Amino acid sequence: MNLNADIIIKSATVLDGSGGEPYIADVAIAGDRIAAIGTRLEHPTALVVDATGLALAPGFIDSHTHDDGYLLAHPDMKPKVSQGVTTVVTGNCGVSLAPLTGDRIPQPLDLLGPASLFRFSSFAEWMAALDASPAAVNVLPLVGHTTLRVATMPELGRAATPGEVQAMRKMLEEALQAGAFGASTGTFYPPAAAATTEEIIGVCEPLRSYGGIYATHLRDEADHIVPAMEEALEIGRATGSRVVFSHHKLAGERNHGRSRETLDLITRAAHRQEVCLDCHPYPATSTMLRLDRVRLASRTMITWCTAYPEMAGSDFASVMAEWGLSDEETLARLGTAGAIYFLMAEADIERIFRHSLTMVGSDGLPFDSHPHPRQWGTFPRVLRAMVRERNVLTLPQAIHRMTGLAADQYGVDKRGRLKEGFYADLVLFDPQTVSDKATFSEPIQVSVGIHAVWVNGQRVWNGTDTCGNRPGRVLRRRRPDPAA
């Protein structure tokens, strides 16, 4: 069969992102689209890629990232394209790079990078900067409620006044008009901990008319997780938005096993409102250094420290013993820092991954000097550990979680599926060898088994390194037509 094509990927084992069984086919790319899927596709000038024995899937969608600033500072996006990721969801946990300017960057906003990156007074300005200087991956942006609070409120340790709620609502509305897909909250963190349910509903009211997403880092992922989940579901109903439970977990040994309870709550909620969740395949989480997490974790590893940069990679308990201080005194002396916390049970993680509404999100912190390995290894780890070694998911199920499910839940048009006419975001990998190499002790390591990655029809990963192309686009959510 002759056709118009720039690239023809021959004899691939196609996993189309639907969860259906794989099949052998040729896939032709013309420009930024998938031109044809079939057998014996030919074109005299097309670049031919032999994919015999390899799997071809839609590019992976990282459903939970903090790459807002990294996209500008490191547009090659090597930690992500080396895993097969072609689209990143930004602005999670209540923190987005915009709209915010100035030097007032409290934790956890500083997890997005240095203060110099916070230079956009409107969300549209940040999106325009990415349009003008594209990254190697597509961007699906959310607006952070905490960012709106910092931009609006002189004091963060209280609920917003009606006037402040109105100001934040206007900023969110402007971001949604510019194409943001929704909003996120992080009431777990100090800058938003005082926000009431009513404040969040008031700020997020514009989500209703835009069909927006409400993604949330819950107030509590430990003992009081169920009331926190019920609050999030209430906000979703009040604003008519889809609720995304971010990095779903049960923190602390006394909560291990409670995923049965929380997943049952999600399943029941899904019968009356739109809801989904994301998860990463590691028994540890990572965020700012805080005492409640230290005391809940079985182990805490320091990822970065402003006052003592040499402590990156050290165990908190070892530092505490070396200094001869209490945990509270050690934390005070370390000051502003980040950490990895070993908090979760593998059985809970596997149970969460089996849930039909679970997407895959790395939740990596790219500017950490000793990052959590999830920044470099999440997606290959799922394919190795969850599919090949533990049989938690079949390969088609795992690919669906990483692609089609995420595209459906976030409302992404013509991505997440390997279909004719869809954008050519593709990953070619060896399902027998794909593996993560990043570890907690050596986290900055490229995975193996990812042979090639294309974004909008251009190759961004050649199997060993980035290709220099930056074809990523800022995806924009359009306001639904009420007449449709």
C-alpha cells in the first residue's frame, strides 16, 4: 500500500492504548499525525524503522508532574523522554509556576525551581513562553490554588476573605480562558492548610463552565484520609468538576492495608460523579522536609538542603545521631530542605494499580540534587515490576493506564491512542527488557529498553540520548459548547 508518509515503522507489535490485545502492523507518520496503520505500507522516500520484536504504543502521559519550571530550564526533558513520556501534566499539588512574580516563594512552591523562574504575572504569559521556546514534550497545564493564594494574600495562615476569594477566582478564570485544563490544591502544605472547603469551592467555581479538572493533594493521606477524600469529592460536586486524587497512598504503618477502604470509596463515588486517581510504583514519597512526615516514615532520606548541601542523599536518622540532636532540633538546624519518606506498603501500591481508574504519575521533583528515582524511572518500573515481574497488570492494561485512560480523564483530544489521524506521539520499546535503572542511592540514571520516542511526529529519543528536537506543544482545553 502506497501513501504519503515521512516515517514508516515496520512490523511493530502495536499496543493502541485502549487496553485491547496487541497486533502486528506497520505504522506510517506524515507530519505530526499518524497517517496509516496496516500491512506492507510503503513510500519511496519515507524513513523506515524496523520494529520487529518491539512494541509500539502511544507516548506515555505523565499524569502528575512538577515540571512547570524544568520545561523552560531544561527543554530537552531527558528524564521524561528517556522513559517514553511525551506529555506532562503540570501545576499539581496546588503549586504552579504562574501566575506569580517576585521573591516570595514559600515551600512547597520552591520545589518547582529557583525563584528566578517565577516571573509570569499571568498564566497566559507562562504558556506563551513555552509556545515561544518549546520543550521536547507536550504540556497539559493545571493552575495551583496555593500559587493563587501566595499571589493574592499577604497572610497565608488564615482563610481567604471574600475579596481574596474573588481575586483568586478571577485569576483562575483568566487561566482557564487561556487554556488551562483545571486547578489543583495542596491543603496538606502550610501555605494552603488554612483554606476552608468554602474558600476552595469559591475559587474553583469557574471550573464548572469550563469542564475543568480538580486535582488534589489531600489534607491528609494518613489517619484522616477518608474525611479528606470526602472533602475533595464535595468540592468536585460543588464545582461540577472531575476529581483527581493525586499520588494516592496510605501513609504510615498503621494505615497500611487501608487502600481497600479508600478504593471502595472511589469506586462508589464514581457512580455519582467523575473521579479518577494517579499513583507511582514506589514505596516512598518525596516533598519538603517536615517533622510529621519524619515521625511517620520508617526511613527518611534528605534530597537537598540549602544550609548543608552536602547532606543530599544522607539519612535523616544518621544526621540526627551524628549531631546528637533530637529530630525537632535536627530539622531546625537543617532548615529549608527536601526529603524522601518511606511510608507506603507494596501491597497497597499493587492494589491501587489494579484499580481501573488509576493513571500513572511520576510526581518527580526535577530540581532536587538527589531526587527520588521516580523522576527518571517511573514508567519503565511499571513495565518491569508491575507487568513483567509481579503480574499486577497485563501489558495492554499498563499501557492503557499510561495513555488512553489519562487522555480520556483529562479530556485530551487525539492523543493517548494509536489511531489514524491522531497525533504521532509514540514510544517504541522492548517489553522483555524495558527496565528502570534509577535507584534511591543512585537516582539519576537512564532507563533501558526504550528504543525511540516521537512527539508530534519528530524523534526526541534515539535509545541512548535526546535528539535535539523540541516539538512539544502546550495543550489547551477549550470551553465546552453549551449547545453541543
